[in-house]
Amino acid sequence: MGTSFAQQLRIPATYMRGGTSKGVFFCLSDLPPSAREPGPARDALLLRIIGSPDPYAKQIDGMGAGTSSTSKTVILSESSRPDHDVDYLFGQVSIDSASVDWSGNCGNLSAAVGPLAIRRGLVDPGRVPRDGLATIRIWQANIKKTIVAQVPMANGEVQESGDFELDGVTFPAAQVHLEFIDPAAQEEGQEGSMFPTGNLIDDLEVPGIGTLRATLINAGIPTIFIDASAIGHTGCESQDDINNHPQKLALFEAIRAHGAIRMGLIESLEQAQARQHTPKIAFVARPAAYTASSGKTVQACDVDLLVRALSMGKLHHAMMGTAAVAIGAAASIPGTLVNQAAGGGARQAVRLGHPSGTLRVGATAEIKNGEWTITKAIMSRSARVLMEGWVCVPVEQITGQVDHRMSSPAIR
């Protein structure tokens, strides 16, 4: 008598590029009932869809591609919040461990939320023009913030093709304008302060490394900024210059973990392992010429400062959208390390150089009740549907328990 095997579960999904990232997008109502609520069942499903945990770090048997930029999931639903069109929940799937980090947003994939919400009928048709720009009001459920996307429309359809070029993305596409409203993250116990320590620059003690000057900021995503020169770097580094050296990666992870404790995000170093998505760590330097990963030369006059940022333990190939918000916010506030690297003084926009080229981000800063605040950060990205249909999941392989120390926020 032959052995019977369970059929694969088929779930409607869309594979999209947003900015310099890719992810698998779902509508909440299309998920199996057990995965419509936060918890181990949802995490187990998304892990198996992406192909994690994978000791080979390739995610060959899933939709991921072995990088932090491609190990991503998104859940969308009609918004139940006033004055919003769609709720957006982001899950950063670990590559090598059985965990999904729900602690922050993905700024790059934010560019894909508005276009897909329109395509999937989550937005009131009366709010979508036949031609021109559709203003889509997004509720970012992870960090409880508003994002406003301007989505180009043509002949009643989302316009995806165009001539907007984004360094880190090979082909041009239509521009999606994003506004991150009041982007200072509100972490529990921090009362929404953009600078959780109350300082623009802190002395961060890291055993085995020393004391580093650091700007610790919650804007877009919690981020730790340090001077490139303080750790023997120039800010011109490529991915290989960092990612091929385990000792360098270990150094950055040590700084990140101690910075997370200082920011009040974790209580012990051991908790940093389960919180890989946040905080981010980045190092900054004054402008200098370098060769981008595409081979083109970025001149010193093309940028206001250099930034290299790490995501999920590796140097990012371009720049995370949320980290760009943090850069824009910090650059607009005189006295931060980012502002100093950009030449100091008041500014409302900054051109940053990253491994793939350059990016411009704007931010409006002001002092309220004696504290710096950012009313909004602005940048442009692009998005495109790569594939739509169903993802298939072996049912018998999603029934086990997963590391659920980082539980997902609810989305309705």
C-alpha cells in the first residue's frame, strides 16, 4: 500500500519589487484562517514560503533569494482607521533562523503598497483618478505611522513603466513619491522620543572595541550612526569590502547590540539575535569619489555625505528606505554625526552616496516642547509587479513551532 502525501497549500500572492527590495505580498483575507492573526502559525507559514531557515543561506526552496533585500513579506488589508486607505504590515524573514521580525517597516517595499492596494481593490475606486496621481494613505502597522504615496495612473490602470531611474535598480520605471509622516518611531517606554537617550551624540561603550561617538535615532527605523574613521573605514566601501570579512561583520553586530541596549530596544545582548531587523547600524563620512557597484564613478560633488548601512548582519547593496528616512532626519538636525558629515548647518534635503550610487531624501525638522521632531520625510522610489498568482506551501512542513519571541502586531 503506497504512502499518501499531503497536497501543497496554494495561497494567492503577488511578487513585487519596491525600491531596491523584493517581497511576497498577500491580502490578509487570502491567508489561511490560522495565519490571519499574529502568532506562530503565521510565522511558520511565511518562513516556509520564503524558504527559511536555510543553513545554506540561499533560500533555494522558497521565494527568498538569500539576502535581506529579498527575504521579505507583506500583508495588506483594507484600513479600518479613519482617513487611511490600506493597512500595511511588514515581516522581515530571517535567512538562517526560524524567526520573523515584525519590529520595523521596510521603506523600499512601502513604494509597492499603494500600487498593489489599487490593483487588488483595497482602495475606494472613487479616490483613484483615471489619469494623474492617486494619493494613497497607508497605515504602517508595525510602527503605527502614516505613509502617503503618490501613485501614477494611466487609462485607469496603475502606471508601472516610466523613465525614473533609481540607483541599485537596473531598469527605469514609474516614479512613486513617498511621504513618511511624523516618522519618529514610538518604541514602548520611550514616549515617542526621536533621540531615546536625549542626546544628539552619545559615547557608546563597546567592550573589545572601545568608546565610539554615536547618534542614536528613532526616525523611519531605529538607527545607530557612527563615524567611518572611528572604525577604520572611509565610507567608500563596497559590499565585498565588508561582507567578505567575518571579523568586520562581528564588529558591527557588537556595536549594534550594545546600541540597541542603549536605545532601550532590548534588555540583554542575547535578545539582539531575535531582533535582527532593528536597529540598523550605519557609518558615515564626508564626501569622496568612489566607484559604485555598477562601475560608474560617483564624484565627491555628487553627494553631501557617504553612508554605508547594514541590514540583517550584512552591508546593504544600496540603501534601505527606512534608513534613508533616518539619514534625512539626522542630517536635518544640527549637531548629529550625520549632519556633521554633511557639512553641518540647517538643511531640508541631503544627497547621500551608497554602494550602488546616490539617493536624495528630504526631511523637515522643527523643535516642539524643547525636543527635535520631524514632521515628514520625503523620497522617491519605484515599484513593479514581477509575478502574480499563487505560492505553494507543503502543508506538513508548516505545522511545527517557530521562534516567536518577536510577535507580530495585529492587522485587521
